Amino acid sequence: MRFDDQVMTTLRVNGRAYPLELEPRVTLLDVLRDRLGLTGTKKGCDRGECGACTLHVAGRRVLACMTLAVMVDGAEVTTIEGMADGDALHPVQEAFLRSDAFQCGFCTPGQVMSAAACIAEGHAGSAAEIKEWMSGNLCRCAAYPQIVTAVQEAATREVTR
């Protein structure tokens, strides 16, 4: 197989199946943004260092810039566009808005996706734990205190839902 050979892949993104013919070397991030038009997942460093491209694959957080699209063939991929339930925001999205946990907003999709995973994984018990488990997501505006507050609030709401 050569790098420019095409592979049939089916990506399941936000509950919808997308049969695609892709080069095996194309990243999930590039497919989402360039082929599917889902631009909520951001391309920050393109080296897996900033967390801007964080999304969920089969319920686990993944860096889309470091994941080949063919690796997630058939797995459920959830992007920031798939977090809300129609017009009802996900509790983490609501908490980010209430806590003003963003400034420029560039890192926000990755932060929200990572925060939701952090809560689901049971790593939102304290501010220190949240900081540790969210440490792979960088915010150049330094909204970290508000992000921690948002995660704590969303974790409380998730438990009471």
C-alpha cells in the first residue's frame, strides 16, 4: 500500500455515519474540518501539545490531530457540535458560560470536551485534581481559575441530574 492509496472508512460523528474514501495518513482533525465541515474542533499546535483538538472517541478523550481517521473506523466520535441536545446546552457548556471560562474562545471546544471527560472519568473531586486532569489543555488567555470553577459546577450538576 502506498500513502496516496485510498481506504474506505466509515466515521460515525455525532450520531451520523459518514462513508469516506481517505488516504490512510489523514488525521481525524483534518477530516472533521476539511471534509465534513465540522470546524468546532480547533487546530492549535498540530502536535498534540495544546489540547485544542480534544474530542471523544467511544467516550474517551482523544487528540484529533494525533489520531489517524482510519483508526476510528466505525467508532462513535463526539465533537463539540455533538455536545448539546438540540437547543439545550450540555451542563459543561452551560457552566463555562456561567463561569465566564473563556476569553478568546479558541481553546474552549477542547476545554469543554476535556472537562466533560474529566467529570465522566471521576476526576473532578477537587480543584487540584481538575487542574491535573485538565493539564493537557492550554489556554493562552489564562482563564484557568474560571475553567476549574466551571468544571466543579458542572460536576455538581452532573451528579444531581
